[in-house]
Amino acid sequence: MTAGRPLAQGTPLIQVRTRIDLLTELEPVAARELDRHLATAQEWFPHQYVPWSGARDFDGPIGGEPWRPCQSALTPAVRDALIVNVLTEDNLPSYHHEIAARFGRDSAWGTWVNRWTAEEGRHSDALRGYLHAVRGVDPVELERARMAHVGSGYDSGQPTLAHALAYVTVQELATREAHRNAGQACPEPHGTRLMSRIATDENLHMIFYRAVCADALDLAPDLMTRAFADVVCDFRMPGHSIPGFAGRAARIATAGIYDVALHHDRVLLPLLRALRLMERTDLGPAGEEARHRIGRYLEELADRIRRLQELRHRREQARRDAVPENGTRIGASREA
Ligand SMILES: [Fe+2]
Ligand SMILES: [Fe+2]
């Protein structure tokens, strides 16, 4: 994206000028945050996080042992979480295309785009190596899902640079939580260590984007607040187009690895607080409307969380009531 590129026919001039100005105005911020990132990020090696000593050959050309479900020490919900996480990371070529098209290939923005891509490349590499080594998931199904997912590409659908910045900020924080919680739920210690390492990367990516957004909010408070309102009120994880995503997401939520309460408490609220987005005094009517929209959405979310917690509580109570004193659960076979 360069200032010299001719405008697409029918593109409103004011929209393009705002987008180009914001990118240019934010370039020193991107340079500052890139320097901070490079000084903070620690080098690490995916191969050092994979427990190779437990690995053995698979069937196929080598003639090893086929994968069987009983070989996996991972719980079903952790399996779902790791499948979603690795397939999400697999779509890196599309994400690179998205941010390169938005931020450009020049200046600090271009350096960030390439550095970010190089760091993200470690995540699918390490996760797949780990899953193969511990025989955590069906490797044939995983590869077929990767082909389908990467083959269909990814389009975030964010209409402006402001939206793209708001989206990646929320997304990096959500992804940090998804990796960290999957690691904490993982019954296998190498998995916990690897997921924690990846979550540290995602945290630094979030810090970069959050800092850029803080400056962007000062430069264009109404524009950025509207972008955040649009993104927050309609947020979807980047892996939402993974085959079978809805079912996996539901099981991940039931296991408490990533659910609506976590999204509200550990992603949206800390981010809005850090950006002081709900306390600004420099908003015009459009920014005020957007901020009210965020407020209403948070209230709706809190209400939904309360209802879900009540439902969960009633289910737990019913389950406890169904267990007689000798400990034999009535209908246990139906619940399995
Ligand atoms: Fe990642
Ligand atoms: Fe990231």
C-alpha cells in the first residue's frame, strides 16, 4: 500500500486519505514498537520443545506403526484445542498477505510484517512436531484438515486500516489465552511448556499492536473507537473456518479452555482498560455512539455469561443429585 497508488474507481477520497494518513502518521510508532519488540523477544527453537525420544515411525513409506486413538495421552478437549490452534497457525500465508496488504512492505511496517511472519512460523512448526512426536492426534486427519483449511484461504474482512489494527490487537490477546489455557489443561508437561512458550510470543505481538492502537486512538479517536466497536461486537477467532470448528469450539468452551467468560474477562476488559477506551474525553458524536455500542455489548455478554453459569450450576447440581451414597452414578453410561 503506497501513497502513490491510484485510487480504485468509486472509492471515497476522505476514506482513502484517512487510511493513508494514519499509516504514515503511525510509522514512527511502528518503528519505536518494533525496536522495543526486538529488544524484548527472545530467540527460541521449535525443535527443542518437541520430545523426540518418545516418537516412533508412522505407517506409510517407512512402514512404521499407524496412529490409534489409544496412543494419545491428551484429553479430548485438549486434542480439540491443539487441533484448532495448529490449524489456525497453519494459515500464516494468508495472514501474511492480509497484513502486508494493509501495512505495506516499506519502512518499519514492512520490517514488522516480515519479523512477525517469521516468529509466527515457529508456532505451527513446533505444534505439529509436538503432536506427531506424542501421537496426540490422528496425523492423517490433521493433514487433510490442514489442506482443506489452508486451501480455502483466509480473509479477515476488515474494511479499513483502523479495523485491521483493532482486530489484530484483540486477536493476538485471544490467541495468547487460547494457547496458554490449552497448555494449562494439557496433561502432558512438554505440551504445557510449548504452549506457554507460544503464548509468550502472542503476548509480545499483542503488546506491539496495542501500543500502535493507543497512538492511533490519540490521532483519530472517533475513527479508532468505531473500529474497535465494530471489531469487539463482532469478533471471530481467525480459525473460525476450520472444518468442524463449531463443535470443537463448544467442547473447548465446556472444558473451560476458552469460553465467553474468558473472552470477556481476560481479553476484552483488560484491553479496553489498557487503552482507556471507555474513559476518553476527546470523542465526537460518532465516537460516543461507538463507545455506547461497546458498553451495550459488554452488558449483553455479561448477561449471557450469568445465564451460562446458572445453567452450568444447575447441571452440576443435577449430576451431584444423581450420585447415590455408594458412589454409583445413575445414567453414567449415558453421560460418557
Ligand atoms: Fe501464533
Ligand atoms: Fe501472534
